[in-house]
Amino acid sequence: MSKLIRIRVSLSSALVALAIASCQSEPPKAPPPAPAPVAAPVVEAPKADGTAADAGEKKGKLPPMPTDGLSLAERIEKRKASDAKLAAQLAGEERQRLLDYDKGKLALHTKVYAFIQKTRSELDHAKDRGAVEKLQAKQNKAIVATGKTLQVIDPKGGNSNVVTDYDVMLNALANDYPAALIASFEGDKTGLAEQNAELDKRTKKIDEWLKALKEGGGAKGKPAGKSKGKAGGK
């Protein structure tokens, strides 16, 4: 019995020694690799207008050069010519608009302008201070009434080309022109020369405008004076 026990003990010792030897011969395992660091996301800085910058956009990039083959001076001249052409076109359209409007008021224009010419002529024929003052008193009521007619021609303003000229001339004939005439009788002709220059300038403008209206300048799309030339076979 004791012999059997000794055999078992010996066998057990042999198994333990074998296990120890096996553990000593096996190399130790390497620790697992550390996880790679996660890169932070790149946030693009917004542009001045609030939009994100384009990928790969370079700061300070110059605009593409023009490919029209013109120098800077030539491009400036070309732009000036284009602007001048547009201005002329707009001016022509505005002139036609005014012609169309005043054409419908031609009878009133003729009446007002005839009164202005008559009133000035009467003052020009005055021989002395007393004659001028007498004419002023006589003409005053008619000048005021004619001024009201201007409101009929262009009640809103900005639609007639010569209503402002009528208004300036009527005011001058009521006040400044008679005063200048009286001063001229006393030897000071400076004021009268200035008044005549201003009235003559506006008279010339009105004459040309009424002529354009009477020649058919108010017809849409038809330049003044063209219809007469066609009628003559030219």
C-alpha cells in the first residue's frame, strides 16, 4: 500500500515539474498596441461674407487678366464711349416724353406765350417812368391769371419742357423788368441788359420748342421735322 502511494506521489511530482518547465520555455506575450490618436476635425474659417472658404483657396489671389487685348487706357475710353451712348439714348427718350406731353397742351402753350410776348412788347414801348408804372398796374391782373394757366398745363410738374420758363418770364415782367426799365430812364442800364439777356435766352428756347411741337415732334417715335421732308418727296 505504501508503495502505491509512493508511486502516485512520484507521478504527481513529475507532472508538476513538467508543467513548470513548460511555462518557463514559453516566451511572454507582447502587450496590445496602443490605439492611434484621433485627429481633430479641421474647421475652415468663414469668409467676410459669412460663407466657408473654398478648399485650396489662396489668399491674395489676383483676378484673371482681361482677354480683350486692350490696354487700361483703351478700356477706360471704351467705357466712357459706352456711358456717353447710354446718356444720349436716355436724353432722347426724355425729350420724346416731353414732346408727347406738350403736344397735347399746344393750344395753352400758344396762348401763354403770346401773352408773354405782348406784355413785354408793351413795356418796351413805354417812354418814361410814369408809362411803365401805369402799364404795371394794368398788366398785373392778367399776369396773375396767366400764371394760373401754368397749373393747367402741368399740374404735377416735370411733364412740360417750358412751363418753368413761362413762370420765370411772367415774374420778371411783373417786377424786375419794369424796375430795370425805370432805372434805365435814370441812366442805369445794367439791370435792363441783364433782364433782356435772360428773357431772350428763354424766348429762344420756347420758340424752338413750339416749332418742334407744331412740326409733329410730339408723335411717338417720329423725330421733329421729318414728316415735312417726306411730304416734299426728299
